[in-house]
Amino acid sequence: MILVGLYSIIPGNTLITLITHDLKFYTMDYKPFIKILFTLVILALVDYLANVILKALTFYFPKIFTYTSDAFTAITVIIIAIGGFYIIRILQGLIYSQLLTKLEKSTASSIKVALDIIFYTVLVLVILAALKVNLTGVLVGGAVGGIVIGLAVQTIAQNILSGILVTSSRTIRLNDSVSLISWIWGNPIIGEINKISLLFTEVKTINGNVIKIPNSAFLGNTVFQKLESEHSLTYPYQLLVNADVPANDLLNLARAYINNSFSKMKIGLPEIYFTGKNGGTNVFTVILHFNDINQLNNILSLVNEEFDKAY
């Protein structure tokens, strides 16, 4: 009855799509978790059987009783090492396929290394515990050392977090043409994203040099402006001109000069506006349209020349 009622309200194809989507949601792939559980059960059984066999051997060969404790420990350590390695491989496959594929390759690679270090560190600690090593001193020393190291690598951690957030949110991507404005470095950085890592982002500027920007500068300190528009790259450029000449006359003459030069060079014609007046200065905005970020310097030079000629 419910389906009949829904069918009368929602078109058939749409209803089928919704039901299919819900079924896919509820049929999540639980295979990795089942594998982990199955592995733990197998490891427990192997450990139990090994201990039973060792006790039986001790009964028939009393001379080996002295080595029973060490043999138990060795068996447990071997089982933990093999099982832990297999479980880590399962977790790696699950995390990498579900999460890291959504990030940039360089960032995903760095996160992969960090996760591997964490996983295998935990495995080593579990093995040390099985070997009955006193971890209290290690943990206390680690806590003190962790505070010192934490203070030392605070900036690095901030860069890593910023790199993950920037790339996962798709704020910037490889080959994006961008303008980055921040009080940290003053003049805007205009160029193309060359590389994104956990610590730094490389930008090849329109001047040809490569700048490495710490990722920590991207959160709260930088304004991103992507230059991509629907059919071309777009960059708004502002000029300040002395107000000792009529703004409208200067605007019309500069527009005529610029349109003429741009037509000859087969560059998309810009939009030019008189956008403000600040005391004895007129502000003009030129919205430029172009296809290659490397053209921008020449286009800006041409705009300045034509405005100077018109002035």
C-alpha cells in the first residue's frame, strides 16, 4: 500500500532510483570487517592449539619444561606479528580505497606514510607487551618527549592539517590558475598550482618562478581567487589614474585603444569600468579574458600602455 501511494505521487523511474539508492546504502560492504573478525578468531584458535600441543610435548618430554614459558611467548609474538600485519593490510586497503582516493595524489601519499607509521608503531607496542616489556617507562618518557616534540612540530602539524583540509575540500587543485592574496606576503601571487603536498603548495607564477607557500597560510590568512570562468580565464585588474582629466573621456578613449590592440592580437575584449573615486584619484577596473595564464603579464603591460596613452 505504501509503495502504491508513493507511486501515485512520485514518477516510477524516480521511485525506483530512490529505492535502489537506499538499498545500496544499506548493503554496505562489510567484507573487510568480517575478514578482521575471522582473522582474530583464527589467531586465537592457532594460539590455543599451539599451547595445547606444547603442553602435551612437555608431558611426554619433561626436559623441555624449562623452556615452556619462552616457547609460549615466542608463539604468541609470532602469531601477533603475522596476524597484525594481515589486519593492517586490510585496514590500509579499506582506508585507501574509501578515503584517500578523494584526495590529491601527493597528499594521499603523505597521509598513507603517516598512517603506516601509526599502524606499525601500534603493532610494535603490542609485540613488546606480549614480550612482557615494561611499557610504563616508555610511555612516561614518550609523554615527556611528545610534549617537547609537539611544541617543536606545531607548525608542521598545522601545515599538515591545512594541507588535508585544503585538498579534501577541493579549494585548490593541481593546474588551477589562481590569485592568492594575503597580508603575509603583500602583493598577490598569480600563477598555476604545480604541486600540493602536506606541508607546502607550489605555485608557478606568471613571472616564471616557483613559490612554495606553507599550507598553514591558507587557513584564515589567504583569499583564494580562481581565475577560471565558464569559457576562459578571467582576471579583474584595477588602475589608479589622477583625476585631473575627465574620467568618462579617459574611459572612452582607453577603451577604444585597448579594443583596437586586443583585436589585432586576437585576445578576448575586456570589460572596462569607472568603478570609484578616491580624492584626487580615479579607479578603473578592467576585467580581462584570456586562455593562458602565461599571457597575463603581456596583457597587463598592454592595458597600462593604452591607459597611459589615453591619459
